[in-house]
Amino acid sequence: MHPTINLEDINQARELIYKIAGLYMPQNKDSTIKNRLDKLSRELNIKDYSEFFMGLKHGKFKQEFINAFTTNKTDFFREGFHFEDMMNRILPHRLQDNEPFEVLCAASSTGEEPYSIAATLLFAKEIYHSNTQVSVQAIDIDTFVLEVARVGNYIIDTNLNPLPTWIELKNYFDITRLSEHKIRMQAKQNLKKILTFKQHNLCAHVYPFSGKKFDIIFCRNVLIYFKVEDQEQILSKLFSHLKLGGTLYLGHSESILGLASKVDRLGQNIFIKVAE
Ligand SMILES: C[S@@+](CC[C@H](N)C(=O)[O-])C[C@H]1O[C@@H](n2cnc3c(N)ncnc32)[C@H](O)[C@@H]1O
């Protein structure tokens, strides 16, 4: 028998996930909190929530708690216009010089997004006959999704996640058809070679890039889970790691907030940094 979840447990979970990961779950998310606690109690065999929360405050099962409370929905080439913008606007020029080209994928989830970025980079290198060194750094707070991403093996329903036709995906993935609309996509070594996955909490005070400046930052469909004041903090930290002239891509329902005066907007949540 698993313990029943009362309002106090829900409030404790709300407070702790905010404190630990910055995720803001207001009262209209109470049923989501309850479902996630329920699932966690089955996985961890929780008998008593007060005891569980007491342990959590001292770090016990902290990672399991984080992993249970993140929302990991993602897709290959999601909001596809960002990959087309990269391919058509940025890479034709930028891949002509020999400066390394570096992309940050913040909140990379199970990997579909960073692999889509990496495939776009390798395809562009081929099309534009470039020798420029390219790389993608992917970060997420959830260790489970990072493990899935490192393996890079996916089963996709192409009805739900239609794949683009402008890119030769078979050059970067071993693709096996499983049924009419199901395929398996296994990332090839050439793709994996330019990708690194790292755990990082976007709410951390210090980011692990030691002065590095990226050419492109993807930060999509994650800001929506934070309070506006925390979104401002995260955006400004990410922005400090974007090159002048670099591009920031945000998700369709996210906003540039206080950085508006420091960017040129291209539409579709594409922002070019024009001031520090
Ligand atoms: C909905 S997914 C978005 C994935 C991808 N960016 C996309 O647009 O398809 C949100 C991701 O943000 C991650 N996340 C949530 N809170 C985070 C935090 N504080 N630091 C880093 N990543 C976080 C979650 O683990 C999850 O994988």
C-alpha cells in the first residue's frame, strides 16, 4: 500500500522542486504534482511522505525527485524553421571561415533537439564544402534523459514527428523501417562525435562554460516552466555566453523579456545579439 497524498505533501513537493530546480508549479498544477508523487512513491517504495521530504531536504533521492518532476516532451526538428534558419541564414557564411563553430542546446531532454542541430551542422558542412570545426554542447538537469540522449537510439512515429526532407538524414542516422509509420533512428558516430552531454541546472549561479561564447544558443520550451523573474536570470546568464552577432532561438511561447533592447528580432522567436 502506498501512502495517500494530502495537500501538505503537495505543497512540500511544490516548494522543494522550486528550490532545487527552479520549476514553478502553481496551484493549477496540483494534480500533476500528485501524479508525479504517486509514480515516485511506487518507484522508490515511499511509505511516509514526511520522512521522504525530510530526507530530500538533506539530499536523499534528490536526483530521482528532479527526474520525476521535469517535463521532457521533445521531437526531432521541432519548430523546424529554426533549423532552416541555421542552414540558410547563418551557416553559408559562417562555415566559410575557419573559426570553430559552437552551439549550446540548453534543456536538451532526450536528445532529439541536439541531434537535429548536429545533423544540420554536418549537412551544412557537406553542402557548403566546409572544413570548419563544429560542435554542440547539450545540457539538462535530468540525468535520465541525458542517459537516453547519450545512447542516441530512437523509435519514431513519423505521423507524430514528421521528418524534414531538405536534409539527408541517412548520412547521420542508421534508419530502419519498423512499420508503415514507425522507424528506428540510431545516431551514427559522425554525429555523436560532435556532441557532448552534461548535467547542468539552468538556475545555478555559475554556468560551466568558463568564459566561452557560443555562436548559437537554443533555449526552447523550458523557460515556460519558470517564474518570470527566474526566466530573466536564466536568459541573462545564457546571453552572456552568446557571441555578439550570435543567434538565440526561443520556443514559440517564450519571450526575450528584459533583453529586448540588446537583440534584433527576426520573427519566429529568432533573436540576434547586437549589444552586450
Ligand atoms: C519540454 S523539454 C524541452 C526539450 C527541448 N528543448 C525542446 O524544445 O524540444 C524541457 C527540458 O527542460 C529540462 N529542465 C527543466 N528544468 C531545468 C533546469 N532547471 N535546468 C536545466 N534543464 C531543465 C527538463 O529536464 C526537460 O528535459
